[in-house]
Amino acid sequence: MFEIVNARELTNNIYLMDVKAPRVAKSCEPGQFVIVIMDETGERVPLTICDYDRKAGTVTIVFQTIGASTQMMAKLKKGDSFKDFVGPLGCASELIEEDIESLKNKKILFVAGGVGTAPVYPQVKWLKEHGIDADVIVGAKTKDMLILEDEMRKAAGNLYITTDDGSYERKGMVTEVIKDLVQNQGIKYDCCIAIGPMIMMKFVCLLTKELDLPTIVSLNPIMVDGTGMCGACRVTVGDEVKFACVDGPEFDGHLVNFDEAMKRQQMYKSEEGREILKLQEGDTHHGGCGHCGGEK
Amino acid sequence: MIVSKKVPVREQDPKVRATNFDEVCLGYSKEEAMQEAERCLNCKNPKCVSGCPVSIDIPGFIQEVKNGNIEQASKIIGEASALPAVCGRVCPQESQCEGKCIVGIKNEPVSIGKLERFVADWARENNIKPERPAKTNGHKVAVIGSGPSGLTCAGDLAKMGYEVTIFEALHEPGGVLVYGIPEFRLPKAGVVAPEIDNVKALGVEIETDVVIGKSITIDELLEEEGFEAVFIGSGAGLPMFMGIPGENANGVFSANEYLTRNNLMKAFDSKYATPIITGKKVAVVGGGNVAMDAARTALRLGAEVHVVYRRSESELPARVEEVHHAKEEGVIFDLLTNPVEILVDDNGWVKGMKCIRMELGEPDESGRRRPVEIAGSEFELELDTVIMSLGTSPNPLISSTTKGLDVNKRKCIIADETLGKTSKEGVYAGGDAVTGAATVILAMGAGRAGAKGIHEFLSSK
Ligand SMILES: Cc1cc2nc3c(=O)[nH]c(=O)nc-3n(C[C@H](O)[C@H](O)[C@H](O)COP(=O)(O)OP(=O)(O)OC[C@H]3O[C@@H](n4cnc5c(N)ncnc54)[C@H](O)[C@@H]3O)c2cc1C
Ligand SMILES: Cc1cc2nc3c(=O)[nH]c(=O)nc-3n(C[C@H](O)[C@H](O)[C@H](O)COP(=O)(O)OP(=O)(O)OC[C@H]3O[C@@H](n4cnc5c(N)ncnc54)[C@H](O)[C@@H]3O)c2cc1C
Ligand code: SF4
Ligand code: SF4
Ligand code: FES
């Protein structure tokens, strides 16, 4: 059993939990994920590692309620436990594999959408700890949906917040901000890391391809085991089929076949899951892309 | 005079069992077992034993069954096999023990598998349990993977007094016995769990949710956690795909995914949250045990099921009993047929499969006649689900994170057959991780060899 030592609702339907999992806390790196199981009859739910405390042996997860499993998870409180908590899974973010000195000479841009802010945070924080300030764009539907603002402010170099409805800071989509920074302000970034809903990542990639800005995305296809055993998580990257759980979850965004990935993600969607995804994709449209021109 | 046929074993009616997940074969009663045991000639030079990868004293245990002394029979089997209730059910007996049985030359061979199963089930029902060693010897050994190889290795080492911890990546121990082979062939709560409990009863600890290579590496186990030796029994879990167009469409699954959802994650039971796509018309591509299991699972979930296999019936690698059962239950076999493309509708879902007819040509390296395409014979099957069951290979997760552990070009760990020794000192390996996908009994034998190797290594230190 893996005890929840801290649980809070960050905002409407987005929850943060610190879970006691010493093995995971000891070996995890930014970019990796875990799989949690609620109870005997629960599903294996993949969630990105959002932070970790090696000393305390805890791992932080942040999740949005989508369908039955995440809604049930949201009811867990401090002192409750997950039946299973396995990880770290997937590869660590490429950034942390790179030489620190060469990283210091790079200008890095993060683009986070919605609950994607959570997985972006540990990477930004890791860079900060190594003396590197990265620029971060966070997009949210509305002010109330914004998460981890204070944490991000501390970790980021420049933080640009944008909301779909203009209820806070900038108004518009994350792609608008990228354009503004690169085209209007003439900032030259060496790489971009975009994490958020598939549709947001797709349109960020379409834009950064035009801007010739190398972009890494973190994919969240459907998974079962998370260890390379089932192939449920397969995605097409360039000419190759990759298993996101072992080869990823981060990939070169300019090579990912997002249309296929988005179709595959729908495979087991519950009705309510579909509804929420529609809402979410709808909002990243307004908060994100500028290309799609529709609520399809 | 020998009775020419085996004592028939009771089975669930095909029509009934095609709609449930209960075990198909009901096994022998004591009377039936004793009657079948009469058919064994108690050969002086028993050929059957040479056909059994772990050399069970087959005539020895069968004589005890003949006399009605089942407890003694179970002890004899226990000397050579740690998982008799499993092997009695899933061994390909026709090509192993029973394939060599002398009675089989003119008549049906002795039903060794069913007798073994009876003895093991009887022992379980009568609570015959292995004894826990009084004292451990203080040496710690780590076992990776809780499939048949890992369980056997751990059990053997514990009997010798070692303190053994099994690390398992999934949330349940058992390996393929739990996630792959379906309930209707190998009941989980009834048969697999008690076998695992027996291993635990020997003092073996099982830590689930630990992915070696990710949560912790083998080098860390040896250097930081005080383990003096490691056995790798991580299996061959990586599924292969064909690489044909349309294979990433919605509705195309690996057999591993389909079976894991249904077995490990219990999708067939509405109490569980796991979703599964049942499909109305399903094609299973492949002809091994895994394909039969996927086909019969899809059938039980309500689909019309076609097994699409590129060779002919006599080349089907599955156990004869599984093919027979699948047919009885209504699985349709499209033999000498090979998929060339999966047809996809506008929403990204499977709508059919384009196939080509095959004929058998010259034998290939495996000795089986090679299938060749018949030009211009393409046709389309209308389908909504495709399950790819083309084989698996070892997962590189462990080999790529362990210093000095050599693998061959198929990513199989290189280990010696008699002691499981790898290129890295203190590290032993066996089962599918070494051989590629094989059988339960071979994996068990390899676990046993590994335990022997580790014992020799640690006692000479
Ligand atoms: C590597 C990875 C990291 C993730 N990190 C996070 C995170 O940090 N925070 C967060 O809120 N969510 C994250 N997700 C998504 C999260 O796993 C899903 O939201 C969750 O599985 C939905 O389950 P449900 O039963 O509540 O929803 P339902 O819609 O009812 O789910 C039905 C089925 O679809 C699957 N499913 C639905 N949506 C997704 C999805 N987006 N990804 C994978 N499987 C899905 C579920 O497993 C389930 O089998 C991540 C997914 C992956 C693969
Ligand atoms: C569907 C199906 C049907 C089959 N039917 C038959 C049959 O009828 N008869 C027969 O004899 N054989 C059959 N087989 C083959 C047989 O099951 C295998 O040969 C046997 O299980 C191999 O045993 P193993 O111990 O080597 O590996 P496995 O049973 O594969 O067990 C390996 C275990 O290691 C774990 N593991 C893997 N990597 C790691 C890691 N990095 N860290 C921690 N744990 C890890 C896995 O999760 C798994 O639990 C079948 C196989 C399948 C898939
Ligand atoms: S273990 Fe398998 S091969 Fe050996 S006797 Fe039993 S059924 Fe036959
Ligand atoms: S070969 Fe057949 S008859 Fe002879 S001992 Fe073995 S099982 Fe009995
Ligand atoms: S989740 Fe099963 S292979 Fe990736």
C-alpha cells in the first residue's frame, strides 16, 4: 500500500497528492511517469511525476478528473492509500541527460497547457536548480483553472500566462504567445518543450516547425502495463512505430503523427471522458492553436 | 491387454463453455485416475521420462496413483516439479512426455498430464504443503520476475535456506500464468494463487510494483541492497507486430494487450473498471497457444472469431488440445491465409482486413514447409477487431540497464543451460528471457538450474 501523505484540490477538478513511494522517489527523474491503481478492481492509471522528495520518499502527482477512475481517485484523502504505485516508468527528459554547460548556453522555452503544467514544472524546477532560467508559457481556460502558478513563478525565468477568456494576464492561445515572443520580440529559442492536451501539442508543433524551433512533446496515449508488454501505447514517430511507455513518453514533436495518436486516445473513452476531452480540447483551441478553426 | 483409449476426461459442454470463463477441463476423479494409471506399463526404461524437460519419475508417481496413494505420488512429482497443477494443464504433452510413451505407439498414450494434474489438485485440496526450512542461512538472493522460472528458482533456493525476494513489475505475481493464459484454461484463484502461496510458504518475499531497470537496477540490488546473487526470470513480453498498413488503427491489439486486459485486469468481470473492446467479428492473426487463447477469449466475450494463419493445420504450433477445444467452441480457422493490409474507416477504426492465400513450398530452417503467396489471390475479410499474435521477444529493459550482461542479437540474455550462469558474476538467468518465448515447463527447469548455479556460486564464495 502506498500512503497519501498530502492531498489537496488545486482548482476545480484538478488534484495534487504526495504519495509515499520510497523506491520511486529515490530513482525518478523529470519526464518520467508512474502507474497507480486505486483498489482491487481499479484500472492502471498512468500519471506524470510532477515532483519528488527523495529524503521524505514521496512523489507528487497532479491529475484532472476525467472518467470513472480519476473521479474515484479524487475522493481519496490524506491518510488513504493507493493499492499500487509503480514507477518510475518511461525515459527521463532528454534535457537532464544533456551536458549542463551546453544546456547553459541554450535558450529554452516551455509551453504548458492545462493540467500539462504539472509535468512541465519539475523540468523547469530541475533547470533552476542547475542554474538555468527557462521561459515558460502557461495556457489555461480561465483564471480559476490555472495551477501551480506560485511554484512556477519561483522556478521559471520569464513566465507568460495566457487565458482563453482573458480573465487573467494575457488573452488568447499559447501559440499566440509563442508567435509574439519569437516573431515580435525576436527571441531566439534553441528548443521548445510542449506538454498539454494532444491537440495543443499538435498545433504548437505545426507552428514551431514553421519557426524552425525544435520541439519535444510528452505523449499520453492509452497504456496498460507501462513496461513495453502490451503495445497499447504505440505511436507513429517519423517512419517508426514506438511504444510511448518505454521509448517515450517524450518525442520529437515534429515527427509525431498526432492525428493517429488522437484517434487512438479515443479508443476506450467513456462518454463522460469524451465530454471532458471535448471541453478540454475546445478550450485549448481558444487557449492554444490558432490553426484549427473548429470544435471538431 | 491395454485399454486402447485414455479414460476420457470430463469437460464442460462446448456450447455452454463458449459463454463462460470457467475451466473447460474438469479433470479426473480418483477412480478415473486410478483406472487410467492401470494403462501404464511401468516400463523399466521409461521413454516418457526422457520427454519431460524436468524428468519427473513418471512411472513412479503413476504406480502410486494405481495403488491409490496420492500423497506419495505428489511427493514424487514434487521432487522434480514445483508447479505440477500448472504443468499438468498447460504442457504440450503430445510433443513431450506423452509423445514418447510406449503405449502411444499402437494406442493412445497414457494420459500423463491429466494424471499429474489430478495428483496436484488432490494435494492442494488436501492441504499438502511444502515445509518451510527451519532456519535460513543468512544469504540474500534477488529473483526478477514471478513467472514459472522465477517462482521455481525462488522456491528451490528457499528450500536450501536462502532468503529470497522476488521483484515483480506488475501488480500481481505469476507472470504469463496470470496475465497471459486465460482463466478457462488455468484458473487463477483456484490453481495459480495456491502455487504462489506455496512458494511464499517457503519464506519467499514477493515485492510487486518494482520494475527492475527503472525502480532499481541489478547493480544497485547487488551493491546497495545486500543481495549476493540475482536470478533474472523476466520472460519474453515484448509483442511483435507485422508492420503492415493500418496496424495502428483503433481496434488492432496485440494478444498481450487483449489477454492482459481480460486476465490480469479482469475485464470480463463487470466489477472491474477495465475496459475492453469485444468486437463483433474478430480476426486473430497467428497459430500458437497465445493465438488460441486470444481467439477463445474473444469468442467468450461474444464475437465471431477467425484464426488467420499462414500455414496449414498440421503446422499450427499450439497444443493439439487447444486447437481441438477452439474448434469445438466454434472458432473458425482461415488457414493458409496471410494478412497484407488492415482496412480502416474514416474514424480510424478497423473495418476489414485484406488477405492473400498461401500454399506450402519447400521446408525452411525450422523444418516446416514455407508458406508462399499465391499471386492474385487477395481477398477481403470484413472485421471490426484484429488481434495480432505473432510472438514476443525479451524486453531490453533489464539488459540495457545492467553493466556487463551480454545478450544475443534477438535480445535474449546469454546464459548457460545447466547452471543459468550469465556473463556477469553473480547474475543468473533462465526461462523465456534466455530462450525467447517457450513453455512453462522449460522455464521451470531453467529456474531450477539457476537455483543450482546460484547455490554453487554462493557456497564456493
Ligand atoms: C504517460 C502518461 C502521463 C499522464 N499524466 C497525467 C497527469 O499527470 N495528469 C493527468 O491528469 N492525466 C495524466 N494522464 C492521463 C490519465 O492517465 C487519464 O486522464 C486517465 O487514465 C483517465 O482515466 P479515467 O478512467 O478517469 O477516464 P476515462 O475517460 O473514463 O477513461 C477510459 C479509458 O481510457 C483511458 N484513458 C483516457 N484518457 C486517457 C489519457 N489521456 N491517457 C491515457 N489513457 C487514457 C483510461 O485508462 C481508461 O482505460 C497521463 C497519461 C499518460 C499515458
Ligand atoms: C497467452 C499465452 C499462452 C501460453 N500457453 C502455454 C501453454 O499452454 N503451455 C506452455 O507450456 N506454455 C505456454 N505459454 C508460454 C509460457 O507461459 C512461458 O513460456 C512461460 O510463462 C515463461 O516463463 P518465465 O518465467 O520465463 O516468464 P514469464 O511467465 O513471462 O514471467 C516473467 C515475469 O517477469 C516480470 N518482469 C519482466 N520484466 C521485469 C522487470 N524489468 N522487473 C520486474 N519484473 C519483470 C513480468 O512482469 C512477468 O511477471 C503461453 C504464453 C502465453 C503468453
Ligand atoms: S511436467 Fe509436463 S512434460 Fe513433464 S510429465 Fe508433466 S506434463 Fe509431462
Ligand atoms: S512410457 Fe508410458 S507406459 Fe511406459 S512408464 Fe512411461 S507412461 Fe508408463
Ligand atoms: S503501455 Fe503496454 S507497451 Fe506501453
